[in-house]
Amino acid sequence: MRHEAAAINAADAYARAGGGIGVAITSTGTGAGNAAGSMLEALTAQSRVLHITGNINVDLIGEGKGAYHEVPRQLAMLKAVSAAALRIETPGQARAVLTDAVRRLATAPFGPVSVDWPIDLQYLAKPDAQNKIHDRTPPVRTGVRRDLQRAAALMAEARRPLIWAGGGARRIGAPLATLAERWGAGVLTSTNGRGSVPEDHPLLLGNFAADESLDALLRDADCLLTLGSHLRGNETRNFELPLPTHHLQVDLDADALGRNFPIAVGLQADAGHVVGALLDEWAGQATDPAWAGRVSDAAAAARRDHRRAIGAYADICDAMRHRLPRRAVIVRDVTIAGSSWGNRLLEVYDPTDNLYAAGGGIGQGLAMAIGAGIARPNDPVLAMIGDGGLAVHLGELAVLASEAPHVVVVLFNDGGYGVLRNLQTARGAQRRGVDLLTPDVARLAEAFGLRHTRVDDPERFNKALKKALKREGPSIIEIDVPALRPQPEDLVPPTQVPG
């Protein structure tokens, strides 16, 4: 990769799409600082990234002598953006610290780990003179048995149940859908939990909890099982959603239990274990026979309302899902199309196919698409990117061209920062800093030797996507957003302005 931030993004996507650990190596000081924003992305997404970075010579750390690449508090910076940050302090510690880092990455709750490795110790570390490593297997948290029984008893009484699947539910697999079917529960997901139940499942409500179309369903539900979600403000209308009183929450983070919404039962446990235990002990009664129909109707209404608001994007979304194989990787950068209908309407069927900028940082999508393409060489990757996001890391187009993964970049070009433009327009404010000079993407693609097609309607997009997916290697489909008809409604994110 051409930039440290992009290296972390690529390793992050490699981990998410491939299901393993992504490794990124960055240089000392400023290089580690460049990586910090992307480490926050991996931290928010609970991604398994091993970030190895250098430091100045170990005897100079903390001395403030002005050594080249010196950062006064580099380890503190790494701790702030990582699930854990470790330092190698002697030549013989290298293997033990790296092993500890990998063990942490393999232990839920997941998150990126940084290793601070002073330059002199890198040279002095001899493979045959390393400290002894003790084998250990971290225990799986199963929760308190009494709490599991209380949760099962409340579930058995429920007639109109719901499940909320967050990022902690991504590794449960088929038992989650089995539990939903046996319990008769509609399944909501956070953006990070998408694909934990395939999005063509009849009980799947999806990432639409905050839509008004689901309000009546939420008010009438009598039990909610939340699995591995912190129920964050942006997905719960700033914590105002009407969730059931019988709320059961499962999370490995004890502090998350009941933090954002009241709970009847909290289980600090692995969500997969809890789901398996509930299936083993299931003795519940049937749900309200009309409930499944209400779930299906509410899901259809939410999608129908959303399609009406996005104009020509609805047909573009349909073309994507029609042309992509079922197990394609879908990457969404922070752009209007990706953050709205890409995060909700474009179906995904497996959690490892669901890659998006969880931390809300613009410009990470291209590097993530490259990492996903390397992790999954037999599956196409579709990357939804805006012109503003592309400009952040134009240099990674060189990596895309040279590594040549099967990545189709769908570039939504509206000539600037569309969301900020919409916010200014909605406020009646003068436009400032939102209408940006955008390079000629066709000439840019030509300079890197990349295939490029510019389209201005859904039909042309459909044909271009068909061709791009048939060919090996990377290509760019540029969508002229202002030319689309019908135009989508302006996306204006809800903002709270203090009175």
C-alpha cells in the first residue's frame, strides 16, 4: 500500500472478508500516527488487525532528546486506538509479545492489537534466543447459569418476540437463524451485524430499526433478545426507540449491559454459546400466529419507503444484487449511496461479505476493497465510493492496478461532499467547502491503466456492471450522479443542535 492508513484499511478488510487476521506493518513515529485513524476504524468494527510499528531505539524512548521519528507518547497513542497495545522491551521478548498479540486477536471480544517494536531490538532479536512461551487457551465466557434460565423463561412467555443482532453475532452462523425460526422472532440487525442472518430470510427485518415503518412493530413486541450490540445512538434514534420492557442482552463487555437501554436480564457471555444453550433447552410456546406476517409486512414497508426516497438508485441497487453472485464482497465507503441504501437495501447473505466504514471516516473504501480482493481472490468485490472519498487515497489506485484483484469500483461522482452540501442547503446556509474540484476520472483511470466506464442511468450501469464482472481484474464504473433520473431525495442526516 502507498500510505500507512491504507495499509491498516487493507489489513482490516482482509480480516473481515477472509475471517482471519490481517497484518499491517508501518514505520515509526509519523507512520504510526498516519495509521491511527484507520486503527479507530478497525477498533469500531471489532476487526482482527495486527499492527506492527517501529519506535526509536529503546534507550532513547521517553528521554525527549529529539531522536529522528521520535513521538513522545507513541505507546499511549497506540493504546488509544487499539484494543491492546504492547511493547517489545528486550530482544528476547519479540516472539512472546507477538504470540500474546495473536492470542488476543483470537480471543473475543475482538479488536486490533498494536505492537511497538523499537528499531534496535528488531535487529537484535535472534530467532533461536527467544523467551519461553507458555501455552494457554483462554476460556469461553458462558454466562451465569441462573441468568440463562431467567432469559429462557422470559423467552418462553413471549408472543411477539424480536432479536437484535449486532457485530457480536457475526460468528454465530446458522444457529441464529434456527433460533429465530423456532422462537418465531423477527430479526433486526445493526449495520455491523448484517449478514448474521441471510437478508432474504422471511423473518429478517434488517438494518431498519430506526425507520418509522417499524415503530408499531417495536411498540407491540413483548420481548427483545439483543446479541452483541451496544444499541448505539445512530441506530436507535439517539436512544429513543420504543424497545420492549422484557429486554435480554448478551455481550462480552459487561459495561455494555444495560448501558443504553434498560434490561430485564444481562448475560456477560459469548453470543454463540448463549444461542446454542437456548436451542438445547428450548421449551417455549408458539408465538402469536399473526406475528410472522406482521414482521414480513413491516420489513416490506420499510424497504418500499426507502426505495421511494432514493430515485434512480433503486434500480442501480437492483442491478447490483442481480449481477453479483450471492457470495460477493460488498464494500461501502462513507458516501451517500453507501451509507444510506447500500447499508440497508443492498442485500448481503454472510457477515464476511459486509464491509463498510464503521467508524464513519471518509476515504477508506478503496484500500478496504483491495484487502478484501486479496483475501477472497475467487469472489468479486464491489466497492461503493464517492468522489470525495477517492481523492483521499488516489495513490492506492496504483496498488489496485498493480495487484489487480477482481474489484469493481463504483464511483458515485456528485462533484463534492454531498451530505455536507445537503446539510447546508437544508439550513438555508451559503455553500462553503462542499463543491470541490474533481479530477477527470477517465483520464485518471487511463493514467493507471485501469478500465473505466462512465454512466448516467441505471440501464447503462447494469450493462457496465455485467461487463466488469465478466472480466478479470479491476475496473471503475463512474456514475454521473447529477444526471440520474429520477433524482434521489436529499439525504440530510439527523443532527442535534443545542438550543
